[in-house]
Amino acid sequence: MDYQIPFPPFSSFYEDLSDPQNDFVNYFAMIQPHHIHEVMKQAYPGPGPTGYGTSLFLSRMVKVKQIFVSDRVLAQRLSQNATYRSVCGFKKGQTPSHSTYTVLRRHLGVEGYKAIHKNFVCECDKLGLLNPPLPNLPKNARKGLILIGDSTPIRAYCSTKGEKQPDGSWLFTDPSVSFGRPHHRDKYPVGHKAHSLITLAGIPLVSLVTSRNEPDQDHIFPLLKQLKERFPELSYAYLVLDAGYDAEHIHQGVFEDYGIIPIIVRKKLTYPKGFTKDGIPLCPLGHKMRKAVVDYKRRRTKYLCKKICKTKEQKTLELCSYLQSDKKNGLIKYVRFKDSYRKFGPAAPNSIIYKRLKSLRTAVERSYGLVKENRYRMEWTNTYMGIDNVTMHVVEHDITLTLDIMFEYKRTGKLSPLLKLKG
């Protein structure tokens, strides 16, 4: 799936700006410049040059939208194309050189880019795009955002040459790149890796970049920490992760340290005697018990037998001691999270919410089709060196994807490019 909004070819400067159906012009007209200006004025303090102000940052969005492979190409196209200059707000005859973008990155830094992205995400929240109503969820589902976490490799085009050291390691021109871990689908073994958290609706919230050989599990908690610090006003309900994150400490840490219920696709599970293969307790006669409630405060799940053996064969009635008791629910059993968050945690494989959100894995994969190869060819245009520069490159794509979803909503009323939802 390619979610890049198709724009018509340019005709002339006057016709482009006067055509109400020109989506490229309308796209940039939709952008609220104060979200950028508030951060830019802090990055360029004092009476000196302001670095073209908001227009300079808007031109970064042009680079992403038009898939320009470098800052030098962007500077050249701005000087040649009046429509590009107009939508960015450059004054007549003034366009930046490619070195101006190096100054921009130095002034803004990673935190400046993140602050601009946060402003646009907050605008999406006001429009109701972060947490649209999802069909087929149970009525007792937690209120809050449903997040997706995953990672994607980013090839380092400018730094793939390296020298092998005596100890067997490799030293690259850019020390932040490395060989990736062997994988049959890994097309780019040398480079970086971008780790992201996005909403189920497709809006990226936070991203961080590491060298290519670091495992995904090591970075899920730094991502969550960054998320809580950047958006403390938002509430989070569920975090959907693939089987690569299926480890006991992740199940426990996500719930205990961050108050989010992890929905992690399980690898093979083996339950002890007295449980079904899905982890549901059995009564002494071998009948499957019924789930009553998940007690999050006491970290346990309650199961009842409901005297189910009444409906079974007559010979079992004499063996069941709960049939004649005055206890309405019969036998009561508890499974406790502490025994195994992975097997008995707040969203065990037998729970409805787990099954419903797992069934959205198709949408999840489509989400990361956006975040990975189809995110405006993020890997094709990464000609930057160093973790900070690559992180700013990734956040630029986060901002553009956020703006895409906002633009599509304002144009068509569609709440998400991934799910069939209408506003």
C-alpha cells in the first residue's frame, strides 16, 4: 500500500495557485504555520538572521512530498519552480542554498523537530484522529489510544564502506551504522534502524533511531518513556506488538511500569496440567471454566465453573461437590499475573480483546507499510550521517505522514488510511 497522496503535474505558477482543485497547493495551505513558528523563533534567538523562518521548514515538507534525494536538489528545485517557492512562502528572489539546511538542523536539533511534530499531533487530537471509534471491540475495552510498535531498517547510502578491524568488527565512515542481524527479508544489512510507536489509525507519535544491529526489544521501553514525556496529557490503553517482542519482561514492564495493556502476538505457549491449550482453567472434572473478570488492581483473572456439569452426563453429578452447595457460581479459580505475565497477563491469548486486536494485524502490517518502504521512500533519500541527522530525517517523515492523514480527513472525512472509518 502506498499512501503518498498523488499530486497533478505542475502547469504554470498562475494556474497552479488559481486552481481550487490543485491538491499540492491546498495541502500546504492547510498547514498551520504557527505550529512551526513557535519552535523556529526559539531556535533562532537574538537579532541575527532567522534562516528564512517558517518557509525554510515548509520546504523540508516539499522535499519529502516530491522525494528529492538531497538538500542540494531541493535548493535547486526551489530556485527553479515558482510554485514551490509560493507554497513555502519564500519572498521573491530569495531561496536558500543547500548549506542553509545544515544550519537549520544545527539550530533546531532533534528536540526542535520533535516539538514541531508534537504540535501537529496535538492538532490531530483536537480533530479526533488519534483515537477514532473502532468497531467490534468489547464494550468493556479500556478507554485510551491503541498503539502499534515496530521497527524498520534504514539503509545508509553514504556510509556503507568500512574496514574490518583485527578483532573482527567493522569500522564505518559513519560510526552510527552497523551490520544488521541476519534475516532472510533484510534487504539493507548495513545502516540504521528506526523504532516507532504509531496509533492504530496510522499517526506516528514517537520515533528513535539506533544502529542496525540492535534488537527491537531493547528499545520498546525507551520509546514508551519518550511517549509519556512528550504526551503526558494523553491516555494509552493497549500496545500491539509482533512476536519479536514476546518476552516475559516486556509483558510485565509495559503493564507495571507504564499502565498499558500489552497485546503481543505469542510464540508457542505450553500451559501446565489443568489448563486448556489457550490457558483457560479446567475444573476437577475437566470442564472448561468461564472467565468472570480481570482484576487489574489485584493482578489476577477470575474464573467460575457456573456448575457447568449440570449439563453434562448424569454420572458426573455424583462426583461434583459444588452442585449441592449454596454457592451460585460453584468453583472459583484465580490465575495471577505474577505467575507468568506472558501466559496469564491482562490480555491473555484467550481474551476477547486479544483476539480482536490480533485480527487487526493486517491493518498493522499496512501501517508499517507506510512507516517502512512506502513512507515517501524514506530509505531512498537518507543521505545523512550520524544518529541525530538520521533521526531528524525520520521525524520529517513522521510530520509529513501526520499532515497527510490530516489533509485526507479535511478533504474526504476519512479518519484513517488503514481502517474503514468515516467521520
